[in-house]
Amino acid sequence: MAAKHPIDSKTVVTSSVLPSETNAIHTLFGGELLARMDRTASIAAQRHSESVVVTASVNHVAFNHAIPLGSIVTIEAKVSRAFKTSMEIYLDVWFTDNNFNKPIKANEAIFTFVAVDEARKPIEIPTLIPQTKQEKIRFAGALRRRQLSLVLAGKLKAEEATELKAIFDAK
């Protein structure tokens, strides 16, 4: 299985904010944006794994700026790290308002997906080789985020996470 680069999974989805997708103050519902991000991230994960994927977790979502009715929303997703069967997807969300001003960064998020076979059993996926400075930063951060998630879930002891970090830092 050949290694891949984050650019191989890059997915960009652009859409507009319609009245039925807004709340009482005429901004995009958070749940609507989450659904759009989940679909975009799943495409990026499928591109990397070349298989069916399922959402394992939404690790982080930052709603930094409300997105007004009529705005053009662009979601960009790329795999930031691949593990044995799972992969972290980093998403950036931008919007251009009705005045067509410069795009504004509205949100970012991190989702985790698992590649599965026809029996819904996890399958191995290609490794990921980051290339740009930002990709390398996100790649390194993904390991720490995964270790923290495993510690919090009781699946990894803090000492084991420290040992793993030392091993990965040495490579």
C-alpha cells in the first residue's frame, strides 16, 4: 500500500446559506454546518483510504464566527494524519458575505474516521507523509490529540503516551 500526501485527500465543498438553514438571527445553524463538515471530511477520508469510511468522532469544533444568511461557505478538508485504520481530518471553514468582502475564517474542526470493509470491520489504510509546514504541524499535533483521547477514554495510560511520544519524536 503506497503512502499518500495530504493534498491527495484535499476536498473543497462550496455552498450557500439558504433561509431554511438559518436560526432566528439569520445565521447558519451550527448543526447544519456540522453536517456539511462531516460530509466534506468523509470525502477526504475516502480519498485517502480508497474505501468506505465511518465517522468515529468529532474531536474539536471551534465556532469562531457566525455565518450570515446568503453567504457563500467554503469547507476545505485534508487528512492530517493516518494511523492503522483511522485517520484524522482537519477542516477549515471560510465564508464570503453578501457584500463579497474578503473571505472570513469562520470555523475549524477535527474529525476522526475509520476505514471499513463490507462487513464493517476496520481495515488498514495508507500512511501519510506531510509536505508543507502546516501539514507537518497538524501531523505532529494529531499524535498528541490521539494519545490524549486514548488516555481520557481509559485505553492508554499517561505513561504509555509519554513513551509513545518519545518513540515518534525519535523518528
